[in-house]
Amino acid sequence: MQAAGAARRLPVHSLARQERRFALALFAPAFLVLLLTTTAPLVYLAWTSLHRIDLGMPWLSGFAGLGNYVKMGEDPRFWNSLWLTGVYTGSTVALQVLLGLSLALLVLQIPKGQGVLRVAAILPIVLAPVVVGLFWRTLVLSPEFGLVDLVTRSLGLGSHNWLGDPQLALVSVIAIHTWQWTPFAFLVMLATLATLPADVYEAARLDRASAWQRFIHITLPLVRPAIMMVVIMRTMTALSAFAAIFAATGGGPGSATEILNLYAYRTSFTELNLGYGASLAMVLLGITLAISYFMFRLRRAR
């Protein structure tokens, strides 16, 4: 009887092996393509960062070890770009969360027309970042003819070179990024708020809780997972921002908007110092991985 039972179980095990082989056959090509398109370039980037590759002085090329990374400690331009990256990322993410949540709470009070508002909110997201940068540069922030300049002159505040003034350029690119990606936070918050249980709010009203108390003690705790997800996703995007800033200012004037990603690009493809540019890109990758790891740990802990 045991032999008969084993004989009956054998086809089941064989079928399971066949299913695993079939799943592996489907998975293997995609995994190999992923390795070739992501892992292999990252390994090559890390290897390049350990070399001195300066096309302006090719006779000095060679293995540098950690020399490129040591050089960053004495590079004021690197520290300036790192500071600008922190200011740019923190400002844009905070503004997107605050504005997105505020707009979602406001739109939720509108019984009709929410579908139109959702469609309108999607439009900035689907635009390519380079198109957004050029749009703001030519139509919104252009001196004399831009929409913002028309408003400031009508209010008696005068005309300003929004992208050419070092003191205004960083504020301008923060506004550009916030304008494009606040709708993403808005849509996530709106979808989350629409799923909150109404009976909890009704019980709070019966207990005479004010609107502010309901927001602090009920709404914020319930939407915290959505807020954390928005913060994580928007932080990763802000750290790797490139196209919109490059199209709007090119990192200028001077280095006023040269975040670390742009500094790595300009070092590699404008100054042709590929080794040092690769090390800058590796530092940015390390910062991005560290921040994402910390945020996911924080999200799981809570």
C-alpha cells in the first residue's frame, strides 16, 4: 500500500517540478535583461569611479583607487551641490505633501466635478520633465513676457530674471518640480481620504470634537501610510532630478541650481572628467539607497 501511495504521489511531484521549470523559463530571460541593463552598467560605473579618466588630459589616465572620493572632501563645488540637493529635495517633498493633502481635503468637500479635477491633475504628471522645464522657462518665468513677471509687474513688484538671478533660480526650479509632481501627491491623498470610514468621524462629531481635532487625531493617523509612501517615492525622484532643471537653467547661473546629479553630468560630459563624474554618481547612488533604506525601515517600524 505504501508503494501504491508513492506511485500516486509521483505524478504530483513531477507536475510541480514541471511548473517550477516553466516558471523559471519565463523568469530567466527577463532577469537576464534586467542584469544586462541595470546591474552591469552599475558595476561598470563603480569600476570607472576608481580610475582617473580625464579626456582633456588622457596621458594622466590610470587606476586611482579611492583618489576620486578623497578629492571630494576638498572640493567646495561638491559640498555646494550636496547642500543644494538637500535643500531642493527637502523643499519639494515637503511642499508636495502639504499642498497635495490640502488640495485633497478641499476637493473632497466638493460634491460635483471631482472627475474633471482628477483629469486636470494628471496633465502635469504626464508631461516629460524636459518639456516642463522649457515650458516654465519660456512661458512662465521669462523676464518681461512670462506669466509670473506679468503678475509681479501688475502688483507693482517689478520685473525679475527668475532663472538668471542666483538668489531666485533655486526657488524657481523648486517651484517647477513642485508644480509638476504635487498632482501625484494630491491624487494619492484624495484616493486615501475617500476610503476613510465615515462612522469614525460621526462618532467624533457626537463627542463634540472640533474640525482641527478630527484632523489631528483621526485623519492624519489614518493617512500616514499614504503620506510615507508619497514621501519615499517623491524623495527618490527629487534626488535623481535632472531633465527639468537642465532644460530650465542648465545648472546655472553659475552653480546656483547645480544639484549633485547635474554636477556629475557636467563633470562627465562637459568637463570630460569621466572618472570623477562616475564617483559623484556613485555617491549620489549611495545617498539614495541610504535614505530609501532608512525610510522603509521607519515605515515598517511604525
